[in-house]
Amino acid sequence: MGRFLRESTVGREPLAVAMSGVRLGERILQIGITDRRVTGALAAKPGLSGESAIVVTDEAAAERARRAAADAGALVHVAVHSLERLPFESGSFDVAVVHAGDAQAAAGVPRAGVLGECRRVLRSGGRIVVLEAGTRTGLAGIFRAREPREAGATSQELQAAGFQAVRILGDRDGCRFIEGLKVDLQK
């Protein structure tokens, strides 16, 4: 029985990586870092044919991101930069993943501004996935330190930033996954 359990969980990617839907060859941008394992696995997902970048607001977070990428064997560009204006050209990425716990902590940058910048650097048809604290169950739910954001708040912020087809992908294991699509009709 012990061998079965070990084999079934060894090498399994974190739920947040599976829910993000990042594929080989894509260009992914991560904003912030909350869980090193998730950040590293997401950075490795595009492989050598894709591109991976992480933007954080301080050097300590940058060092955590570099270690996460190294642990996952990923090549990643880590930038310490203000979230008010991301250091990338418009349309540079296929997927943006916002680690909401860290991005919200950025001093003086409204969340709407971060989401708007993510929209700017996404290509037409690109996706944004926001990872935020969700509903905790079991003992963690009983002893949780704080309540998660209201489920619809992030969806409304994504819509206000211009994303379409916004939906909650899931709320599991204390993490909520919200997705939006950048659609440009001016073609």
C-alpha cells in the first residue's frame, strides 16, 4: 500500500500548474511569487521552445524566484521592477499568472493597475490566470487566519480591466483559480 501511494504522488505537478493550462512552447509571465514549488513548476512548463519571465518588486522575492526556477531546472528571466509599468513590449506573452497574495502586497500599486498591465503585455487571445487564497476545508478551514476574498471580486476586477470570458476555474485546497481572456476586436 505504501509503495502505491508513493508512486501515485511522486512527480505530480502542483494543482495550480495544472489549472493554469500552460503548455510547452508558450510565453509565460508570472507576477509575484507565493509558493516556490508552483513558481518553479510554472517556469519550467514552457520548456526550451517557450519563454518564462517573473516580475517581482524586491530583491528578496527575486532570489526566491531564481531558486525556484533553478530547483525546477527552468530557464527564466527574473526582473525586479515596479508593477505600474511592466518591462515588456505589448503582446509579449501568451499567459500571465498573477500570484495574488504577493502582487497585492506591492506597495502603492492598485490591483486594477497590475491587471491592466498584464492585459497590455498579453497577445490577443492570451489568457490571465489569477491564483488567490480560496476556501479552506478540514482543519485548515477551522483554524484559518483570515477569510479569502469574495469569489466574485477578482472576476469583476478582471472584467473592469478589459478581460472577457472571465470565469472561476475552481476553488480547491485553499486556492482559487480565476481565468480571463484578452480579446482584441480591432483586427
